[in-house]
Amino acid sequence: MKRKRQTGMTLVELVVAFTIIIILSTMAIPLARMKIHAQREMDLKFALREMYTAIDKYKDACDQGVFGAIKQGSFCYPESLEILVEGVKTQSADGKKLKFLRSIPRDPFTGATEWGLRSMQDDAKAETWGKENVFDVYTKTRERDRDGKPYSEW
């Protein structure tokens, strides 16, 4: 006997629909993770570029004598990242401060504003900072990119 107003789905239709949804979601999750990881990589590149540019601008200003006498052993590099944010008094008559960063960027992998630092005197791959100056900045994450290169070497 047929019902005149049959509504809803049969059990077979429900099973097929749920199977299709499960297959699509299992395909979407890895794609979403890859997209999030790619966005973190872009954010890391941007943050590093921003800090490298600020360090270079500080060095250029110091080399030009804008800050006056330089600290022995600093090679005209900043003593910390905080100096780039706080600013440095110039030798001009008005004594204004030059600031190179608005704030220290957040590391997209660790979620903190704490970065690994290397001074000019440190080894190129050293993980300890000599505290003489800030020559290089790197992320403290242990993760690697798709090619197997650690993000700390970017």
C-alpha cells in the first residue's frame, strides 16, 4: 500500500547521505590544516621581515651617528628588540626618540612575542644569545617546513 503523503527519507537514503558527508569532511580536514599551516608560514615570514627591516634601519641610523657614541662591542646593532619599540634618543637639539617597531610581532607558531635572538658574535645557528646585540631573530618552534628545513633557520 502506498502512502499518499510520504515525507522524509528512507534509511538507505540517510546512510548514503551520511557516508557522503563523512567522506567530504575527512577530505576537508587535512586541507584546512594545510591552509592554517600555510597562513602561519606567511605570518612568520612577515614578522621576520618586519623585525629584520627594523634592525637594519636601527643599524643604518647608528652608522650615520644619529644616536651619538655607540656601545663597545654592539657593532651598531640594537641591544634588544624592546629598544626598537621604545625608541632611542637622537643627538638632535630636540632630543626626539626614533622608534623602529610599533610592537614586537607575535610568533605565529609559539603564540608568544618571545623570539630567539643571536648577536653578531654568536654562531650562525646558535640557540643561545650572547646578549651583546641583536643581529638575528628566529622562531623558537621546533617545527619544520614541507622541505624539512627548521623554521628557526628561515
